[in-house]
Amino acid sequence: MRTDSSPGTLPAREHLPAAGAGTPVLDVVIPVYNEEKDLKPCVRGLHEHLTRTFPYAFRITIADNASTDGTPHVAGRLAERFPEVRSVRLEQKGRGRALRTVWSASDAPVLAYMDVDLSTDLNALLPLVAPLISGHSDLAIGSRLSRSSRVVRGAKREFISRSYNLILRGSLQARFSDAQCGFKAIRRDVAQVLLPLVEDSGWFFDTELLVLSERAGLRIHEVPVDWVDDPDSTVHIVKTATDDLKGVWRVGRALATGSLPLDRLTRPFGDDPRDRTIEDVPQGLARQLVGFCVVGVLSTLFYLLLYSGFRTFTGSQVANGLALLVSAVANTAANRRLTFGVRGSGGAVRHQAQGLVVFGIGLALTSGSLAALNAATGDPAHSTELAVLIAANLAATVLRFLLFRAWVFPDRDRPPGTTAPSRQDVTPDWQNSPAAPDWQNSPAAPAWQDATLPLQSVRSPLPTRPSRPSDSEPRDFR
């Protein structure tokens, strides 16, 4: 993965402009599979709550995952009764598949989903989407593990949920607190770029979405929720946990090898309009330092092994030169791919040639150190030679990183002497891609893209009614 110093592909977050007539600001997806009993009270309760409390136009989309019972008929009747409700039928199962399909086709600027059980208190819905509407955050998730959350569930599910999140923190360095709460939202502009990178179509979809977002530097807002467990959940816990662990391994391997193009998700520096005048903000330096240090440690061990092997049949200078030459070639190749994210064979020969120049500098430092040691002691011990070489290599390593970053693998996207483009000058690559839909320039482009007025309330409150339908049964997937 190549980390650029450009401001990234995604534009700066802005307060969402006004929605045009008939265009909802929020599209809430309810993925269902054989939920003919709970679907009606869920949709009616959600529709009543949004009508009463949500000040903007909304839509509720029922995503039927190949149900075999009467769920499609219930969904159809609900869509006929409520203008804000629509039903989408998928012939394959998978919550991730349902969300990807509906979110990719939706014209609403804010996309959300919740489980059909209504385990999460709907009063958290407006706090969930408000940071996305205001432009403060890119994604928002409900968290059952926040200190201020109020959760009612058994010890078994509590243990499984916390263990899973500990695994994510330990293996993928995740910082969000709750990956699998069925209560999330995302901005549409972010979803259009992020969804093509998410491979899973089942339960791991949420986790993969969040991990990639976090690694790309997107802002994730967490909302404490009140949540009630469903003791009658039909989800196969063992199979789901196994699939999740496989997903953790797959995503971790992809992140380790840098095969995910997360740079396309990078936001410009800062979100305040004043930040747009900031130039030459370094990008990716911390990640490159970590990668270079890891490669450097492994290269040093490889070098010492080679030196010890060569030293058994040749002198110290020759052994040092051979060991440094072989390890330098391996070091350049490893840094080229892992630290600076350069892919393909283009420029490989030139990079190796430049790496050999850097090798020559390191050779001069280490050989000079050995010469000075031999001149001082005459016949130094092997352990003393290794100690001197380690110190010399540390000094050469610092210089090597600086030369690699500034000379061997410089930023190819900005010619020397130019400044970083401002936010206004950045055009997302996915908008220029031939495969990307030209929805911004097409005659049918969503009206909210062209409007400039602040969002205005389009609904007046109705008489207060309970937000949770009395005939709904909690049915938690987790």
C-alpha cells in the first residue's frame, strides 16, 4: 500500500445540503430473513418514531434476504401502506450482501441500518445520524459496551461480545468498542468508495467495514445505546464466530501485506475550512517509520547471520561486504513493497540501483568502523566486532530511511517544489473512474448534491406514542 502525501481521494466533510423534493436525507435499511412475525411491528414502530422525531425526509427499506416464509408479502403490504417504505428482494442470503446492495443504489446522503428486533432503543437514532448530517463524522455506530450504555443480556452473550472485541483490539488494533451492534450509519459519499473494498457478505461485513474505515483515518462516532437481549435468537453462534475469525485473519493479512488501497479513503487534513490553506502536511510518515523499523530489524538479523557465515571462511572486510550486499538487496525489495507500497516491476531496477548507492554509504560506515576497530585493538574478539557493526548499522539505518523516503521512493504524485493541493482542488479518483457512476453530472443527479441551503425541517411532530411497539419481540442477532 502506497501512502501518498496528497490530501486523499475523499473530499472534505461538509454539512449536507438541503434535500430536493422527494429525496430522503436518511435511508434506514432493515435486513430480514424469515421475519414475517416481527417485520410489521418493527416497521410500524420505526416509521412512527421517525415521523414524530426526525426533522427531515426519510425512507425505510426492507431488504429481504431470500426469505422462504411470508416475509415478502408482509414487506409488500407495508410498502403499499406507507409512502416512505419500500421493499427490496434479494435471492441470496447475507446481511452484508443486503446492505451493500441497498446502500450502493440509494440516493440518500445518509445510510443506516438496524436489526428487525428493535433491540436498540430508537431514541439513539437521531444522535447516530446527526454527526453525519453535520459533516463531523464519516460513520456512526451504536455501542453496547460504552460505560453509559444500558444493556440487558445474559452472561454468555456478554462474554462472547467482549471476547470478540478484545480479539479485534489485539489482532487488528481496532479502537472502536462494539463491532457487531446492529445499529450503524454511514455517509453515502464514504460508502461509495468504501463498499468496493469490503469482501464479506455476511456477519463479518460490519467488522470489515469499521476496520478499513479506521485504518484509512475516517472518523467513527460512537453512540451509547440502551439494548435488550433476545433469548430466542436463531443465529448459530459457533458458525458465526468461526466465520468472523476467518474474516479477522483475511483482513489482518491484507493489511499486513498492504494489498488494500486505503489511500483512496484519506480525508484532507482537518475539517475546519481554515485547514485548507495548510500546505505540506506530511502523510503516512508514522506508518512508514514503523514499516521501515520492522524491515530494518529483520534485515539486521539477516545481515548478522550472513556475516557470521561468511566470516568462517573469509576475512572480516570481505564478510562484511558480502553480507551487506545481499542484505541490502533484500532490504530494498522489502521496503519497496511493504514500507513505501510500490507495486509491480516498474522502476524495480532503478530502485535497486539507488539502493546499492545507499548500500555503498552503509558499507563505508561499517567498513570504516571495522577499520578503526582493527587499528585500535589489532585482533578484536568476534563479539566486539558484532557490537561495533550493530552501532554502525544503527547510524546507517537512520540515513538509509531518509534517503529512501526523499530519493529512492519519493512522492511521485507531487513534483518537487510544488505545494499540496487544497481541498477545493482535490477530485476523488472514483469520480474519474470509468466504472464509477456519473451521478453528480447526470440529469438524474440527486437534488441534494446541487442545493446549498441548510437542511430544513420537512415534518411536523405528531402526537407522542411509544417508540417501541408493544407487540414486538426482541430478537438480537448477537
